[in-house]
Amino acid sequence: MDLKSSYTLKCEEPTIPIIFITGKDKDNDIATALHSGADDFISKPISRTILIARIHAVMRGRGLLKDNLISSEPLELDNHNHELIYSNQRLRLTPLEFQLLQIFIQLGKEIISRKDLADSLWKDETKASEGRALDLLISRLRKKINSLSPIPGQLINRYGQGYTFERSDSAEET
């Protein structure tokens, strides 16, 4: 789809989400696509993990995700209230903490790099190497998860690779 078609489609059907996936990555290209009606702009190459997370983010932002609960037994995520539900406990999370935990639960045991996490959360992979935003977010989420009893799992740092969420024995998928 080109920019003109994107603009025309947005004018005719404003509820249809449009995500550009392209090899272009200049600020001007991104701005032009977004001004033409795109809901998101993704530069290649992109991992499958980030692509799925970005599609979900656009759909969530447009109210197109129909199910309010994401269930990965025995863990449940309540999209509406940004809560983790586990073992008859409800844990309130900030929107960013919720999005981070959602990524980990959707990926299962897959390791996700700092760069991919930052890109998925902020659409800015430089946050992975500059500053401490990602580290602080992970630290806050760890602290909240560890406040539950029993603990559903741990956010594990795999040196040089990234992070993964390892479920405890009581929270293993059924």
C-alpha cells in the first residue's frame, strides 16, 4: 500500500488500523507515513516478537482486542484494569509494567533482547542502551511479582541475550 492509498483508506474507513512495514527508516519517511494515516511504522528488519507486540499494541489502542482477559493458565492479565490475576490475587500494574508482562507471557520461555523490549515498549530501541528506563521498569515489575504468594515466576536476565519470564512450578502452564 502506498501513502496515497493509505490516506484514502483512512478517510473512507477510519477504524481500520494501518501499519507500514518497510526498509525505510528516515525521520521524514516515518513522519510522512504517520501523517498519511498510518497507526504505526516499522522499519525492517524486525523480529517476529516485536511485530506481534506492535500489532497487539495498535489493536489495543484502537479498542479492537475483544477479549479483556489474556489467559495463560494459571496467570491471567486483565487488559481493562491493567492487573495480573494469580492464585486469587489481583496485582495492579502501571500500563507500561502491564505491557512488559504481557510481552513475556505471550512469548513463553523465549528470550527477548533489551533492544527488542525497548522497541516494543517505547518504539525506541535506544532506550535499551541509554539511561536506565528499562532497568527501572523491570526492577519495579520484579518487585511487584515477588510480592505475590506463591510467586508466579521470575524475570530472568540472560547475560548478553536479554530477558525471559520463567514460571515457578506452581505457575507452569497446564
